[in-house]
Amino acid sequence: MRTQSASVPAAIVISFGVKGADMPLVLVKRSDTPNWYLRGSVRGLHVYESTKTSDEAAAETIRILREKQLLDESIFGKKINVTFEQAAKAYIDSGGSKRFLPRLLAALGSRPLRKIKQNDLDSLARKLHPDAAPETLNRQCYTPFIAIWNRAVTNEWADLRKWQRPRRVRGTATRKDLSRSGSQPVDYDRASLFVSHMSPAPAMAMTALFYTGLRPIELFTLEQSDVSVDKRWIVVRSSKTGEPRGVPMHEFLVPLFTSLLKRRDALPHVFRSFRGQPYKLAAGSGGQLSSSMEGTRRRLAKQGILILDISPYTARHTVSTQLVINGVHPHIKDQIMGHAVDSMSRRYTNVPQAPLIEAINTLPVPQTWRSIRWWGDPLACSRNHVKWGARSYEHE
């Protein structure tokens, strides 16, 4: 058993040195804690850290395992030992959502990434959601797993891999839940009528969603430095997949972004509430737009117009569907929507791509949308608010 007493500082230190300075890991005691500590180096990886146990036999086992781990890492790199739990923590620290992660962590937490295969993911999905539809499996299992994996790839902890998702069998019938807004696309005339009755700030956010295809959370976290009006390009730094991506800007949005980017306060957010504050984020929802959406539905209902099928997520479905209708090539459409994430698309995230800009500009712009009064000065109007009882922003 390798032990050594030492009077050492309280900090835990991990450093990198030269292989010539190697010394085997030994257990050392400190005066300020009963726990054993590891000190030494393996092939240039220097370690001084707690074993988190005062049991000498247990500490010796930890020493042996840690020495082997360091040896493996020095030869094969971090990929050899990084666990799913470590990758998930890095994903969360980078801004990723914690939603749906607890059950994945419980099942895969301690498993090294290199040992997780497609069959493992498929088996886990079936175990966690035995009767779920492919859409549910994707949302609650495959999408968060792949987002964590892609973050690990960015950190060079894992190899880039094409994970297969479950798909609905062609020709099978599924029940459409027509009561749930946001699950189906709408035509742009219907959307323009709805948006024209909203307060300016949420109307501007909805307009951007309908002409970019961004997810609501991507729009709400969008910062001024990520928008280039001149180049008609937007960079989403942290997407649902865990990878950055580039998004083309429709010509219709140029006056809106030009105006909103004139803000000179300390907040970086492009889109904000009528109070001038960033939208609060909530996983799986449209943030603070929900109250505005409900108010708009009620105002329209008083005029005998029933529109219940529009929400922030409706915009993304609508953009995707309209691009298909317009004959946009599926690969171009997938890049716009953020579905095509490969090494090439990651490399050119910050480079405006003409085919994508040309494709997004095929989305139609009804005259109703062009005629909304706040287009004259979006930034100045963004603090206005439609009061209850008013028919719309046009009729305050």
C-alpha cells in the first residue's frame, strides 16, 4: 500500500507536467481532514485530490482505479473514460435544458460514452416509454440524448455519430389533436390576422418566428451580436441539438431587426417584453407569450373570429411546411430548420449561405402583416401595450 504523510494546502490541484517528472500515485494524510488524498503523476498527468473516504482500504482501491484511469487517458485521450453523467453536466453548463434528463441520467449516468451504442439507446427508450409514439420517444429520449452527445463531440470526448431516431411507419394512421395549438401549420393569411391583433412586442417576436423557423427558446435567447442585418444571417449559439447553427433572415424582417438592434443598454437580448425585459424561459413552452396569445384569442372572439390553433410553436411548423410547398430542396429546408447538423454545416455556421437566404425569401408576406402600424418604428412601439377591451393594436 502506497502511503505518505504530508502537510499540504487545502486546495485540490490537477496540473499537467512532463513525463519525466512522473511519480506513482500515493495516499497522503492531511491535518485538517480525516480523508485520504491522492498525490502523484502518471505520464505527465499530475494529481492531488481527495478520495473522499477515511477508510484506508477503500482509499487504496480508489488509488489503483484512478491510476489506471490516468494511464488510459494519457494513451487514448479523454474519450476513453468520460461518462454520460459528465457529458450531461457539460451540456447543462453550456445552457442546455434539464428537462427529460433525470431518467436518462439514472439509466446511463455512470456508463462511459464509448460504451453506449444505438441498441442501448433504443432499448432504453422502449423501457422508459413502452407505449409511446415515435414523436414522444424523440422528444423525451432521443433528442436530449443526442444533444448531450453532440456537446461531448464538441468537447472532443466522443466521436461524431449519426444516431437513428424512431419514425412512424408509413401508411399508419394517427389521431391529430386539433385542440392543441402549435401542433399543426397554418396559412400565412390566418397568421397575419392573428398577429395584427397582438401587442407590438409579442407581435414582433411572433413575426420573427414565422419568418425564420426558429424555436421560441432560440429566439428569446438571441443576442444582438448574433445578428447581421447586412448579411441577412442569424447565428444560434445554443440550439436544441446542442450545436450552433446559422439561420437565414427573410427580407421582410430587415426593418424589424434594424430597429431593435439600435438598443444601447446593457442587455444583449434582441426580443423583449413590452416592459423591456428578456422573456422568461420555460422548457416546452412559449415563455411569456402565453398571456398575450390568450388575450389576442379573446379579442378576436369578441369580433366573431375564432383562432385557437396558433401558438409560438405554430410558426416553426408553418415555415417548414411552406418551404416544402414552395418546392425548396429538402436538404436546404433541413438546414434552415436546424435538422441537418453535420461537420460541414457546423464549419460554416457563421458564413451566410445564399441558397438558404433565397429559400427563406420564398415565404409569403400578406398585406395585413405589412400594414401593422408598428412597422413605422418597431423599437419605439415595442413598449406599447394593447389594453383589455381594445380590438387590436390598430384600435387602441
